Amino acid sequence: MASSKTSLVSVLFCYVLTLAATAEAASLYNIVGLGAKPDGRTDSADAVAAAWSAACRSLQPATVYVPKGSFLLSHAALSGPCSSSRVTVQIDGTLVAPSGYTGGDEWIVFDHVDGLAVSGGTVDGRGASVWACKAAGHGGCPNGATSVTVLNSRDVVISGLRSVNSELYHVVINGCEGVTVRDVRIVAPGSSPNTDGIHVQGSSGVTVTRASIRTGDDCVSVGPGTAHLRVERVSCGPGHGISIGSLGKDEEAGVENVTVTGASFAGTENGLRIKTWARAAARGAYVRGVVFEHATMRDVRNPIIIDQNYCPNHGCPHQSSAVKISDVRYTDIRGSSASQVAVKFDCSASNPCTGIGLQDIRLTLDGGAPAEAVCQHADGGASGYVVPPSCL
């Protein structure tokens, strides 16, 4: 009798394991099994859409799997809400945009997907033709597409992703809450226009950590409506630095509680920048509660800069920025400036900067010669060892 019971238990146990294995297998959707071909020529859009649809409908955590190989992808609009509490897009291969203009403003977009994880692999935007058109200066060029966009989502993790040669921005986080971007690599030529590495706007609780960004525009850019953003251990260069803004072109929300810590810059146009339009349109807009700390600069043209007189094409005659900048602290910033002015606070005449703090700043020209600090309409103070001497 005991032996019979033991056999029955063993059979039941094996049955449960089989069910579990079957369920696990059913929750992984390999795009090759749905018709994708790793030849870099056959459009995988239908296979990716089918895999996403199945994963999103799943009642358990599910994975869209892109195996090794090169997969042409014309476009992917991957929307929720999903039934699954966690949908993972695991990329072991490379997703390649079409040669020439992708079409539209977004190449791969996730919208209203809570519990999203995007892991590993490479996305190649093949943006050279768009950049060349813009460089030619003849007009009529497509704006280009952002490679990866996450919209209106919560509890999102993007990890281990490599984004190369985007037509426009590489990664955009917009209208989201609770997003972590970590261990990503972003690569585009220093001459590629508007290829921001990571752009965050209208979002709260975003963390960017351990990123290597080499691009033709801002390594990290912060747009209106961003709050509680943390950027840490980002390596930047070439590029335009880490920028809050530009803000204030139109009426828009403010930016607050931003921390940038442990960043390094090499050969960039700017280091730590806040940029607003010299326009009066954005009444009530603000930047406040910003901490820039523990940054290193090497051959950076503008290591520390606030520019409230940004106005390309001279579209702001006799105007002054309406964006109020306050409570911005710079601590332990060191290294070399490629220009004579290493610290520049060019603030709004109608809305002067207030509460600007400098502590332990050590910035010199390449070779160690003294650099300068220039202040306009800025108020605050300095403590500790500050070079160049503070103009606040």
C-alpha cells in the first residue's frame, strides 16, 4: 500500500512539473517561431506584433524573445494595457531599421504598458541618410524617428540595451512613472544631429544609471514636467553634455528634484547645463531643487553653464526668459575646460537665478592655467575651495 501511494505521489509530482514546464514554455514567444527571419532583409514587423499580442494577453509573466541574428523591423507599436503583470522583451540579437527614412516619429514604441522590461541586445536605427540630408542644408528633410519610446507607463526597466545610430533621439521616456534605465550603451557619431541619448519629460521617479553615451547631441536631456529624476555614473562624450532643457519655448510645466551624480565628460560641448528660451511665453515655468555633484570634466567647452538666453534663428527679439531657476547646487566638480570661461551663469533679467550654490569646484584650462567665471543676474554663494573664483 505504501509503495502504491508513493507511486501515485510521484506521478502527480511529475504531472505538476509537466504543467509548470508547459506553462513556462507557453509564456515565451519567439519571433522566429512566428515567421521572423534573422537575415537582416525580411521585415519582422508582423512576427513582433504577433508575439507582443500573445504576451500582452497572457495571464502570467510573458516574454517576447528576439534570438541571435539580425532582424529587419520596419516599425513596432506595442501597446497595452496588458493582462500580464510583467511583459519582457528579451533581445539577444539585433533589430535593424530600414535603410533610409524609417517613417513617422517613432520606430519602436511602447504605450500604456505597466510592468515592462526591455533587456539586452542591439537596436540599430541606421540614421545616416537622415543625418546626411540635414547636413546638406537643402531643406525638406524628414525629422527622423526616435529608436525606443516609452509612453504613459509605470514600473519599467530598460537594461543592457545597446542603441546605435538612431535617426533622432535614442531613448525617450514620456508620461511615465517609476522607470529604471541601467547598463545601456548609446553610440552615434559626434556629427549626428539631434541624436540625444536619453530624453526624459513629463515623468516622475526615473533613474538612469551606469550608462555610456557617445552621440551628437545631449547625452541626457530633461524636458518639461520632469520630477524626481536621478542620473548617476553616466559617461558622456562626444555630445552636448547633460542638459535640463531647453525649456520655456511655450507654456509648459516645470522641472524639479533632479540629481546628477558621478558623471564624467570628455570632449563634450557642455558639461552640466540648464537651458531656457529667451521668451516670455512660459509664465510660471521653473527649474528648482537641482543637485549636480561629483562630476569630472576633460576638455569640456562649457563645464558649468546656465543659459537663459537661448534663441536659435533670432526668434526672441527683446524678450527675457520667464523660467524661474532656483535652488541649484554644484558640489565637487573638477577637471579641465576647453574655453576660458569654465563657469557661466547667464540668467534671465526678468527672472534672475536664485539660490545657486558652488562647493569644492576645481576647474582649470587644459594644462592647468586659470579659467574664469561669469555671472549675469545670478544670486547665491560659494564655499570650500572654488576655482575659478566665484562671481556670485
